[in-house]
Amino acid sequence: MAGTATRPAPTAHSKPATGDFENATYSKVTWRLLPFLFICYVAAYLDRVNVGFAKLQMLNDLKFSEAVYGLGAGIFFIGYFLFEVPSNMLMHRLGARVWIARIMVTWALVSAATMFVTTPGMFYFLRFVLGLAEAGFFPGIVLYLTYWYPSARRGRMNALFMIGIPVAGVIGGPLSGWIMQAFNGVHGLANWQWLFLLEAIPSLLLGVATLFMLPNGIRSASWLNDREKQLLEDNIAREEPASADHSLKGVVSNRRVWWLAAIYFCCMMGLYGVSFYLPTLIATAGVKGVLDIGLLTAVPYTVGIVSMILVARNSDRLKERRWHLALAVSAAAIGFYASTLHSGSVVLSLLTLSLATAGVLSAMPVFWTYPAALLTGTAAAAGIALINSIGNLAGFVSPSVIGWMKEVTHSTNAGLVVVAGALLAGVVLVLAQRTAARQG
């Protein structure tokens, strides 16, 4: 399998590296990989959730209901779910460079095609195909990072990659607002059509760049010397758990994998509540202009960036995951519930939504240290994808429930209470996780 990144056993003659050399080597890897992966994730997340901004004008132009929007926003994750595990298995077999490039180019083309939507059926179909196209990107990168970093460094590395989500919000909010304000009616196209077209271009260019920027693994990194490669390979091989199950069958029958998938589902209920409805919630608080809404959406995401880095760094420093994860998810639940009590105030809405956003974003890099420590080899490819695909079904449930409840109650508050309840269920599962891990 030419593209597969392998994890050789430590060589008999290898010696522990000095701290300075080891830190310098990991710094070199980080500066080579993380900025590019981060930029790719910003583009990916922007194309996934820019429908939340398009909604501000798209629904009126096309005469779509809130329920149609909620279903269309969420149906992305059905396609995502169906192709997630096969996609990660293919990446493990074919290599990250070609497969990540394929993912990015196809999702860019499908995202741009959303500008041609005229009916609910077309909207559903393109969102479903977008999910198929993007499936495998996030879990593929999480898996890819396990090829390079031992578990003690993964919390920080996951955070550096995953801050692409809040940065997409910080950049994407003002950018989307500006596009919709500046391009409305240009060449006969609506502002939301320009939004889908222009924001697909970075993903297309980055997909092509991936073919030249991303090595499949340590051995194929031309910018590392032999001593550096050996250090990285030895560190990965030393910590591989003796009890690790390498088989796909072992993943499906592993109760801890399903337990983690349930926890992740609860966390994603919160993430996609923010991603698809933050512009709407700010508009509900009394902000009218699309550019003003875009600028204000950057506030919760900026808070999320800071909290994400601080929580991940502290979790790595203390080598503690469980309570960091539980407290982050608890903060998100409190923030969502509190936002329903102050939906008429811009300032209080921003404060409570910032707490919700910071909590759910801070949970993500800490959570993803669990599967990477539990699984290796083919099992890691399948297990990470399985957990992510099941968890991301919340991306279908969350906007669908909020949209349906808004249709029925004429308010997003009932849907946000459901999201807060799901997050609290996640806290219970996190705190029970130690017992489940003992039972295996």
C-alpha cells in the first residue's frame, strides 16, 4: 500500500533524543504542516456553513420556509455520514496527499454549484452531495496528525488545526456580510449566489496546492533529515499500546468507540447550533444590516479561539482530559440556555453565545485525544471516521430541530433548550467514560 503511513518499531540502536533536538524537530514539523492544514480547514468550514449567511436573503428570494432551510442545512451530514468511513479507509490506503486534494476540489465545485438552486429539491440534493464530497476531510486530518505526533502533543496540535472553525467564523462572518452587501445584483446575480461562488474559490486553489504541499507521512517528507525522521518514527512506535486493536471488526465491536461517538454527537449538537444559526440569533437580538451581523458573529468565535488554545494547552500540561472536556461541554450548555433568557439584548446575547461557542470549541481538541490514543493502524482510520460520522449526524439533527421548532413556536429558544439538554447529556457521558473505559 504505497500511500499508507506506517509506524515502524523503534530501532535497536536508536537513542532517546535530547530535549532541544526533539523540540526543534517537532517545531519544524508543526511549521511545515499546521499552517497549511489550518488554512484548508478554514476554507472547508466556510463552505460548509456559509449557507447560514446565505439564509438571510436566500429564503426570501426562493420562498423557502425555515423547515426547508433546517432540513437542507442538515442533510449535508447524511451524505457525510454515508461516505465518512470509506473515505478515511481510502486515505489510509492511497495516502493523504492525493485523497485530501480530491476532497477539496470536489467540495469546492459542489459548493459553487449551490448558487444555481431554485427549488427545495435542488437545495437538498446539492447539500447531500456536498456532504459526500467533503466526507473524510476532518477525520482524515485527525488521523494524519497521529502519523506525526505522540499523544502528549496531540491536544495542542489538534487545537492548532481545529481553530480553523472559529477563525472561519472570525473571517467568514465579516467576509460573508461584505460579499452580500457589495455584490447584490451584480451581473444579475443575488448576493447569496455570489457568496457561494466566491467562497468556493479558495477551496479549489488549496485543493490543487495540496498535491505539492502535503507529504503522505514521515518517510516522504523531503524537508526532514534521516535523524529527524527516525526520532519521529521512534516516538510514535514507542507509545503504541500493546492492546491496540488494528482490525476494522475490532473497531465496530468496541464499546468505547460507540461511547465516544455518543459523546461527540452531543458536542456537535452545540457546534452546529452555533454554526448554522449564529447569524440568525444575532439578527433576532435586533441587528439589521448583513455587514453588522457579519462583524458581530466574529465576537463569539474570537473568544472561542482564545479558550480553545488555553484549554488544550492546560490539558496537555496536566495530562488530564476528562474534567477539561466535561467542564468545556458544561460551559456550552449553560451558554446556550442563558442565550434563551436574553434573546432581545444584543450585548447579553453576545455574552451568552460567546460562552456557548467557547465551550463547544474548547471541547473538540481535548475530545480527539481519546480516539487517537485508543486506536492504531487501519482501526484508527476506521474508528476516527466512525466516531466523527456518527457525531456529525448532529449536524443534521441540530439545525433540523431548531428550524422545525422555530416554525412551530416562532422562536429559536425552544430549539436552543434542546441543544443545551443534549450538551448536558454529553457531560454525563464524559463523566461516566472512565467506568466504560475500564470495562472495555
